Amino acid sequence: MPQVTPLAILCQTANFIKSASQVDQCPADQGLEVAFAGRSNAGKSSALNTLTHARLARTSKTPGRTQLINFFGLDEQRRLVDLPGYGYAKVPLELKEHWKQHLDAYLTSRQSLVGVVLVMDIRHPLSPFDCMMLEWADRTGLPVHILLSKADKLSFGAAKGELLKVQNRIRREFGNRATVQLFSSPKRLGVEEAHAVLEEWLFPDAPQGSDEQP
């Protein structure tokens, strides 16, 4: 039977705090937060919803709908952050530049940011945007956990093969700075593994295996 963790309990009551179009509109820079990033249409918002057992993030059949930095509270000191999707061709150039400018400002100045979950479509991993995010994280020393989303779109063997290829490249280029797993929102594949990473980042002082209530 899966262990009920403090994170799993908080995810049941996660709630929207606010949206920000630039860094000075973000909530107070205190506590701990984990940001979810990914190229448009990679399945980022679906992953965030699946991991929180809630419909926190807006999903759409039209990529590029997340145009603001959206903050969701787990408790008074812990947050999840849905960053704007990036790279969709039909988004106006000036909006892309706005996102890029303010994403960079958020990622480089936010003291409460303790990790980034980078969502990649397993059929198109390590896009230029993905590599840019990994290079940025490598320079700043922030850990990254990669969700190879939409793993249900491939056979089990093909998905495992893609996982191995991405792991090998990440290890070769970024060492142990980033970790990788398979993930599927509709199949709920990889939820416990992703929760374990979030638990480590958001509850760094909790002893391993602790079932202490938050």
C-alpha cells in the first residue's frame, strides 16, 4: 500500500495563489517553491494537475495558453509554480520575448526556488528550449528532474529505450545535476517517483520514510 506522505496530503488541498506577468508581481520570495517548465504542448499543465490530484493548471488543445507565471500554494511555506510554455510558433514574437525576459528574471533571481521539473514529450525530447533550461540550471547549480511525458504513446520497450538514451546524454553533458523518469498523465505512470523528488526538495529536513503530518 503506498505510503501517505506530507506532500501527498498537501497536494489534496493545493490552491491557486496568483498569476504574475513579471517578477515584481510574484508572491513574497520566502519559503520553498518548485517550478514546472516545458516546451508548449509537452504536457506540463497535465503533469502538474496529475501530481496534485487537482485541476490547478489550465490545459488546452491550443499550445501556448499558459502566458503567465502561476503560483499554487501547498501550505504557507511551499508552492508549485507553472511557468509559461515556450516555443510555440503561433504565439506572437513580442509575447515570446516578454516570456523569455521575465522567465529569465524569475529563474535567476528567485531565492525560494529549490528545483525545476522539466517536462518533455518523450517523442521529441531535448529540444533547444529543454537544453537551454538544462544549461541554465547547470550554471546556477539548481537541480532538475525531467519528466518524459506521454510515455503511453510509445510501447513499453520503445519508452524504456528513449529513457535510456536521454539518461545517457544527460549524464554525459550534465553529470548528476538532472534526473530523468518516464511519465504519463492519463495512465498515472511515474507519479510516485515524481512525488519522491518533490518531497526531497520541499521537505529537505524531513527524515526519510517519515509519515509525519505537515
